Amino acid sequence: MEIRKLLFVTKFEDLCYDALNSLLALRNAALEHVIFLNVIEREKVAMKRGSGYLKEEEVKLKETANIRFIDWAENLFEMGMEVGAYIEVSTLIPEILKVVKRESPDLIVIGHSYKGAMKQLYAGSDVSELIRRTEVPVLVFKHMREDNIVPEKLFERPLLATNWSDTGKKMVEYIKGFKNVIGELHIMHVVKESTLKSPSAHDVQKVRKAERKRLDALCDEFESMGINARPHVYAGDPQKEIEKAAKEYQASMIILGSSDKAAILERWVGSISKNIADKSAFPCLLIPGKKNS
Amino acid sequence: MSKKVLVVDDDPDVRSFVVTVLEENQYMPLVAQDGIEGFEMIEKEKPDLVILDVLMPRGSGIRLYRKLKTKETLNQIPVIMFTGIALRSFLKSQKALDEFNGEEVPEPDVYLEKPVEPEELVAAIKKKLG
């Protein structure tokens, strides 16, 4: 699947032009159109006792956003790209979904704030709600260092964590769209601890060997598309192991599915994606499953 | 009969400003709020002039302008670009797209950077339509 159109959702404090700039590597894939969205939270302009609706504040916030978007848009237009912008007073997730419906983007990029526990919780719940309600992949952008410098080469070494679900197949198809952008793709599968509960070392090794073979086949599939790929088998708690692998291989981002399985399983599998997206220091690309299951 | 002028802009305040200016000067205003709707209106209404914003959802003014100027049946319709995007960036975008598509799209008739006073807008319209 080609990534032609990208929806860039920004509150400006979390996601700025440097982040957008690191995504422009996708022009080597197929990216040609960027839509900006800034949602001004209602409470910032809502009626307050004695002051009414804060129209002046709305104008100020909209114009401030407009000035930023014009500056960014000029840069992109000069590259020959197509750009659109929305600035709305609304609620974040419903507004994103409305724009997704109008524009049909191939990727949604959203920031993740680390500023305090409450805000982090808020940002985390936004991402979870978005993933639950859209079929469009979501890139949760993170600033990888404390000084807020963005990863320059976001697609240099992505780590793809697969659990062999149907969503995993969708992920593979989606990642093929990045073939001219990815440096080296690391693919991992985490063998659950329960699978390893055997008195025989031979049986445990058989499990590892089987998983490794499946990963090899997947790597071959990617390499036939021109994407360098390396397989890794890990064992233990998926969330911890994915994070560990991302550190060991200095991943530039983590790619995860969010499950299309039945409700209980979805909660379990979904929670891994959600927790990693919320807590990991790495940017996370979350690929949702089908919503009709 | 009044001449038809199509205003394509996503900002309702800007549309309202331009419509008022047009009505006060005996032109017939038509409005569209994005590039796709704008092009549909141009094909349907064949306006005498288009006043076009650049940065809009669902198709920018840049793409609409190029579509208009490369379509034989529509390319004689004059266009006033009316936008916050600087002329310098607009011209660079045209150059990049000309090179990429192997086209040579002419520059717009008039390029006005927002905001403008009503008199400046009227003068630009009159220059094209009389």
C-alpha cells in the first residue's frame, strides 16, 4: 500500500515542523499530500461566568495556528507537494475522524506529550481511542531525547513486532509501501513464556526454530521487495521484550498491530500496543485491524 | 447582465468579505469552499473570473489553478490569487510542478497577499473585468 496522503495532527507543543520534516523521507515512497489539523480545545474558548464565549481568544488561537501552517505549507508547496489545513474548535478525536472521512489519508501522525502525569494519561487515552475508531494506521510521534530533538531518520531502522495475527498480514502489506524509505527492517516475534513451559530443552528449542523459520520466510518476502530485513526471536513478556529489542537494535521506531481479534483477546493484544505507544520512548506506528470483527 | 465571479476560499469570513465587495460593485458572486467544489463550480457555471485561495482542505488552490490553466475549455478564465501564501513560494511551487509534470503553466493574472483593503480587491477585479 502506498502512503500518498498524510494527516498531521498537531497541538504545536508536541509536534512541529522538525517532526514533519523527518516524515518527508516518505516522498521517496509516494507521499505527495500533507493535511494539517489543529484542534483548539473547546475549554480554551468556552463560555466563562461573566465573560461569555471568548471570541477574541478563538480568533487569536486560530490566527496563531494559521501563521504556523502558512509557514509550513510554503515549505511544502515549494517542494511541489499538495497541502491542506484545518483549524477547528472542537474535540480532538471526533474532529480527527471527521477529517479522515473527508480526506481519506493513508497515515495519521499524532504527537505524544510527556509533560506531567495527567497530560500523559490524556494523550494516551487519545491515542487509544483513535486506534479503536479508525482503520487508518497511526504514527505516535515521540521526541526521542530529553532535549526534544526529533529522530532525523525515522525510517532508518524500524522494528516490526509481529504476533502472526491477521493484523500482522495487514502490517506486512502496509510496510511494503515504505520500500524506498526503510534502511533496515528488524522483525521480531516474542514467544510467550507459557509456550516455553516444557521440561525438555529440546521442545523449547523446537519452538524457537519454528518461529525463526517463519520470520526468515517473512524476511525473504521483504527482501524480494528490496527491503533489507533481519529476524529476531525473543521470549518472555511481549511488552518488555519489544522495548528491549528496540533498545538493542537502536530502532528508529516500533511498528505494531492493534488487534482485530475478538473482544477479550483484543483487550489483551490491544493493551500491548497501547502500553508501548503510551510508555515507550520510541515513536510507534500502530496498524489497526478491521473494525467489523 | 452582471458578470459572475467565483470565490474559492475555505474561510467563511473571507468569503463573506469578498462577496460583499462583489455585490457592492454589481458583480454576481458564486462561492465554493475548497478546491474540489471550486473546480466543479467552474465547470458548471463558467464564471468570468475566479478569486482563489491557496491553502485549503480537499484540494489546494495550487492544484485547482493548474487544472484550470491546463484545460483548454477553461484556461481563458482569469484568476486572481487571493491568499496568505507568499508569491515567492507560489512561484517556486509552480516551477517544481512544471518540471515534474513537464508542463508550462502561466503565472496568475493577479496575485494578492492577504489581507487587502476592499479598494485594492476592487481595483484588481476591475482590471480584469472592467
